[in-house]
Amino acid sequence: GIQRSPDLLNTALFRASSYLNSSDGAPNPTARLVLEQARQKTREVLEAVNAFFEKDFQAFRERVESQEIRLFKDFEPLRLKE
């Protein structure tokens, strides 16, 4: 069957969605708690993504851009030999 990891963002979002969609009216205390847990997990993921782009990716980008990599070679026009 489906196995969910409690550490994943999509698990937290799915769980919050399930609680919110399963009740009529305002969210009950449990639904509010699960929603806050999903918000916290979202904050954690956003912090990790932003840290990656600010540090690791920036260093990678600078290194790649310093290499002056050419993606295309110059070429001679094609001709028919006569």
C-alpha cells in the first residue's frame, strides 16, 4: 500500500487537506493543529530551498560561469560538392 513519510512536505499538506475537507464548517482544534504543522513544515522546506540557492547553487553558478563554456561550436555552411 501507500506509505507516507511524516517528514515530507507533501505528507503534511495532504494530511492538513484531509482534515480540512472532512469536516463541515470551521476547522476543529485537531484540523487547526494539523494545519499549523503543515505551515511549519512549509517554512522548513522554504528555508532549506532558499539556503541552497543562496549558498550551494550560488557557488556552483559562479564556478560554471567562470569557465566560459561555449554551448555551440562555430560551423561552416553546408555546401554541395560539384
